[in-house]
Amino acid sequence: MAKSRTQKIFWTAFWEDNPIFRQVLGICSTLAVTNLIVNTVVMDLGLIFVLVMSNVTVSLLRNLTPRRIRMMVQVLIIAAYVIIVDLVLKAYLPDISKALGAYVGLIITNCIIMGRAEAFASANKVYPSLIDGLASGLGYSVLLLAIAVPREILGFGTILRGTPWAVQLLPESTTKWVIMVMAPGAFFMLALAIWIARGWAGGAGEKDKGTG
Amino acid sequence: MSLVKSRFFSVLYMFLLGAFFAGVLSAIRVSTADRIEDNQKFAESANLVRVFELARITPETTGGDLARLIQARIGSFWIVQRQGRPVCTDKEPGGLETALYRAWAAYDESGAVIAYAFPIGGKGFWGPIAGLLSVEPDGETIRTVAWTRHTETPGLGARIEEDAYREKFRGRLASDPADHRLTVVPEGAMGDDPHKIDQITGATQTTVAGMGVFLNENFADWHRFLPMLRQCAQSAASAEK
């Protein structure tokens, strides 16, 4: 019984209420970091960590937190975890920290984190909140990677550019789709990803949340 | 009214939670401070070695290796304001002295200057860009560039850091803009003209509006202090002998 509920929470957060193609949240970071796979992966890991930890903390404190200041408390908690990610990257992965620059700090502005804290963690127990955070983060990550891979291949002709495992997929002589690494390319790919995912998931439009 | 619903509790709760997280963050900050400082020092030293092309930086390179190399082959120089006029020194300015400029010289084993480096930087698209640029002993012919700090868009403006783009600087001229300005031209159009450098398509704000402007300002400063720095670097080499 407990297992099926966990599965339901996971599947709902991961796919049925996917933050990107259903709720259309976290779009700033989606547009900004998806021109390179490596940056996308680090942003995904950072977001999953902050999402899981903030969900767990908000859930732990849910019976103690006065309702009138709950959003201040959530912002405080999220900001603290984002600073932890920033410090850890600076100390242990300085190259990645330098490459991501301001984007790490911008995790705090990602509406998905605040959204899950407010909509789920503030009203549920710790374990379901952990699962919800993890699944939302994974749902965000999968969609971001689905956007990042074609953008990097078409824009740079590479996979994992900027890492020791970089592979040149398209010959250097190929004309690169420069627009793919620019902001308009991100909009095109995001729209395409949303269209495909909604079409695949079925019932396109039925579950629209109307959020921005 | 229950305690949890009282305003006093809200204030106290927020204060305690803030204090708790401030404590946690302080502890993490303290425990990572040395490592972050070491990383920053390593990055600064690596950039200096990289801009002079004295050694290849590999994952095995340690901070100690870089420090020894810098000690043996690189001299640091400052232009300071003393009694109302600029003076060149190889001593780091202290007390009330104001540093007007800083540059470096790399020497070969015989003590001859093989290159100079000076700071470059200015306004980028998202924030300040800073780096070092090395020139041949003639003071004009660019060897390479090493960017130390920027917040440009990964995959776009941040491509100024890629080796392929840095290589485009080689052989260009860091001339005094009063004589000849360096112009940023559309990607692929620079050809052999030593006064032109390619932009990065898609990063116009970083390369044309940013780099294209600040490099010429940096070159003007460099040429203003070059005669003093050249003399200073040569005297330091003679004193070393």
C-alpha cells in the first residue's frame, strides 16, 4: 500500500505534473543553461539537491511554522541550501563553479522549489516530501537534458563539450546551427520538447495549470 | 491566542531559524574557506603561468609547482604614486602607497625578458570581465590571453575562454590606440590583419560592445607605463644576476 502511494507521488511529480512541460516552471534556467550538456547536468544536480533538502526541511517544520511567515521561512531555507551548493562547488569543483557563474545563485529564483515547498512539503510528511522533491527534480532534469543534447549537437557539433569525455559528433567542416546555442534556439527547443512530451503523455491541454 | 499564532512567536521563530541557518552556513564557510582560497590562489598562479606559456597545467600540477616556477621565472612590477609622480617598483605597495598599475615580466634562464603581461578587463555583457594579456618583448605583439574572471553566458560569451578563441589573439597587435585601434570584426573576417580580431557569433555584447572597447582602453594604459616597466624589468634582471 505504502509502496503504491510512493510510486504515485513519484510518477505525479515526475511526469503527470512535470515542472517543465505541464507546469511550465523554471523556464529561466531551462533557457539559460541548456546550450551545454555539462552545465545542464550540474544545474540539474544542484536543483535536485536543493529541492529535496528544502522539501524535507519545510516538511519537518510544517507543524511549527506560523502560516503568516511560511513563505519567508521557505525562502530562507531554500537560500541556505543554494549557498551550500555554491560553497561546495567553489571548494570542490571550482571549474564547474566558474563555468556556471551566476546560475548557481539563481537556483533560488527557480519557481519549482518554492512551488513544491508550498504545494506539497508544507502539507505532507517528510518521506513523501522527499520523494516529491526527488521526482520533481528528476522530471526537470530529464526535460532539460532532452533540450540540451540536440542544442549542443546542432550548435557545437559535440557531446559533453568542456569535459574530458567530449566527443566531436559532427565534422568540424559542418556548418553549425549557431542559433541553437543562442536564446532563440532555446525557445524553439523548449516549445518542441513541451509539444512532444504533451503529445506523448496524452491528453494535451487537459492538465494545463495555467501557471507562468 | 495560542503561542504558535502569536506575532511574538513568529518573530522569535524567524530569528531562531535565521540564526540556525546562519550558524550552519558559517560552519560550512569556515570549513571550506582554506580550500576556496587555495583554489583562488591556484587559479591566479595558473593564469600567470598560462599567459606566459611557461608550462602546461595538468590535473597533476600543484600549487607548489606553480609557486616555484613563478619564483624562478616571473617578476611582478607595480607603478606607484610617490611624491606626486609615478614610480616603478618590484615591491608590493604597502601603507599609504597607491598602485596605479601592475604588470609582469617573464625571463629565460639567462635573465632576458621573453614576454610581458598586463591586466585587461572591463565591462562585459553580464558583469565585469578580467584577464591577463601577454606580449612579446616589443611590447606590442600579442602572445596569448588568459581570462581570470567573468560572468558571461556559458556556451556563448564564456567561449572567450576556449583555446580556439584565445589562439586568435596570437600575433595581433596591442598597439597604442592613438596610433591604431584593435577592431572586433564578424567571425571569420579578421584574416591576417594584426589590428583585427574575430567576434564570437551570438556573443556580440561580450566581444564587440565589451572586449572591443575595453581592450583599447587597456592598451592605452599599457603604452603609458611601458617605458617605465621595461626599464624596471631589465634592472630587476640585472640585479638578480
